[in-house]
Amino acid sequence: MTAALRFRNLTLGYDLHPAVHHLDGSVARGDLLAVCGPNGAGKSTLLKAIAGALQPLGGEVERLACKAHEIAYLPQAAEIDRSFPIHVFDMVAMGLWRSLGLFGGLSKGDRARVYEAIAAVGLTGLEDRPIGTLSGGQMQRMLFARLLLQDSPIILLDEPFTALDSKTTADLLDVVARWHQQQRTVIAVLHDDEIIRHHFPKSLLLAREPVAWGATRDVLSPDNLLRARRMVEAFDREAHECERAA
């Protein structure tokens, strides 16, 4: 197994209060991994740490497939500013910033790639629409198109299918399947056990610490799910502060 990511005694949190404790393990290159668990289990926190948006309180994240700024990261929909005055084409084109630079212009070939990405997610004809006029499903399709152009070996998705209709979910799952076929490493925070069981062969069940990690059919056992729920419910939110790692 060639690792894309490795966690070494990783502890994460906010204001020195831990949200994920002592996580050890590796994510192989080409893995399709679901991160699941009850609300408050630390799932989104883990993705932020992988993306480099949150520094560990202890331990480390080793990024072996690419650098942090090269990771393609889609946060939760609530974190996207829909009021930003930009059109669909330009928003998708931002996926090329790593190869073009902040002030690089689009060549004819670049523009063709943007149109191809828009078509790949089913948004042809909406290129000139302001993003604030898009439905939730159209917005998520647009953001997946931007991820396509980032061409990253590691893709992080935080609750990418929440509140989407079944057609949009199925279409975007097809995009995820293509990434998997291309041997990209995809890690998704998900709440829907049926989506996980049918589309994600590996899972990490978190409850502020790892409960189970491996084949989805083994991880999502009734005993493991019950244990995760009880662990989060019993978590002492007034736990002593962690010392920040030197």
C-alpha cells in the first residue's frame, strides 16, 4: 500500500479543546473513504486539518501525495458565500488557479476545459448565470466542476450530498466514481449510511476518537454505530484543555 495521507497520534480541536483524539492510521492512494459518525464526532474538523486549514493540537498529518495547497477541498454548503458577485463560468474557472496563478488569463484551451467541466456536471447553458440564482443542486454541481479542474490527487468532500435531490446525488456520485477509477484519493464526510454502504468501500467511524476503520461492511456494524453514539453522548465538554504541541 502506498499511502496518500498518514495520521500520527493526531489530536485536533478549537481553543485548545480537543475535537479529535489520538488518531493513527494511513489512507492509501486511490482510496474511496467515508468519514462517518454522530453529530459532533469531529468529522469536519478532520477534513479541515487534512486541507491545512486547522493546525493540530498534537501529532501530525503527513501529506504524501501532494502538498496541502494542492488538495481539492469542498466545505459544507453553509460555508459557501452565495452572494459573491460571480458567474458560473468564472467560478468554475477558479479551479485552474493553481496552474494559471492568481492573475493568469485563460487561453482558448483553458476555456474549453472549463466548458467541458461544466458539461460533465450537467450545467451546460448556465455558464453566464450569477451563482446567487442557482438552486442548491445546481450550486453543488458547479462546485464539483471546479473540483474537476483542480485535478488534485486528493479530494475532500464535506457533506457533499446534503439536501440534494436524488438525480443530482446520483450524478455527483458518478463523478466520485470516476475519480476513484482514476486512482485519486477521495475522502467524504457523510451521514447517509445507505450511500456509504453502496458507494464507499472503506469507512472511518469517528466519535471524537476512532471507533472503527476499514471495510465499510465491517465498520458500519450495529455494535460499532451504537458505541459511537454513546461515546459522543458521554463526551465531557468541560474536559481539561490540551496543551498545544510545541
